[in-house]
Amino acid sequence: MLQRLRNSQESEKGFTLIELLVVVLIIAILAAIAIPVFLRQREKAYIADVQSTLRNTATAAESWSTTNTPPGSYADFSGSDDFADVRHPATQTITVVTETDTAYCFEVVDTRLAGHADWDTGHFDSAVGAPEPGGC
């Protein structure tokens, strides 16, 4: 009888409950590390997208100023075809805050960054010449 019990135990193959729990624990630890890293990378991509939209709009404003009358004026840029042709995702809203003969400032609000401390609204001021967080 003892011999038969030993033979049946040797022939049974598989994992014990402890081994399975250890594997599940290791996978959970790896997921806890990977998910926040992934979310931060996605947020960085959204910020880069806002900055790209700001630069594209600035390029369109500069293009408008070269063809506008008088040359070099940014007046009425927001009503121009150059402003309408700026491509941006459906999650972004571009608002021209200031447009004068000599300067402009516009903002981009991205709904994907709602609640982000800095870049939920970004702006481009012609006096600064670079995308910046916050409003005009």
C-alpha cells in the first residue's frame, strides 16, 4: 500500500499553490512598476503635442505677417485661412488672445491634460518666441 501511494505521488505533475501565488505576486509587482511609467510617458507625449501645435500656429502667424497688408502685421490673423489651416487634434482648442500690428499671443487648451499642473493650457507669445506653460 505504501509503495502504491509513493508511485501515485511521483506520477502527479503540476504546480503547487505556493508556486502559483509567487508567480502572480511577481507579475503584480512588475505591473505596479510599469503602469505609472507608461502613464507618465503618455502625458509627456500630450505635452509635446501641445508644444507642436503652438509652434505650428506661430509659424502660421509668421507666414500671415509676410503676406498681410501692411507687411509684418499680425492684425486679423485669427480670421485668416492660415489660422484655419493649423492642424490640431479634436482634443485641443486654439485661442488667439492678442493680435496687434507688432505682436501676438495665443493659447492651446488640451482636454487630455485636464488637471495637469502646468500644461493643461500652453501659450506662445511672440515676445518670448517659445511655447510656455500657462495662459497668456
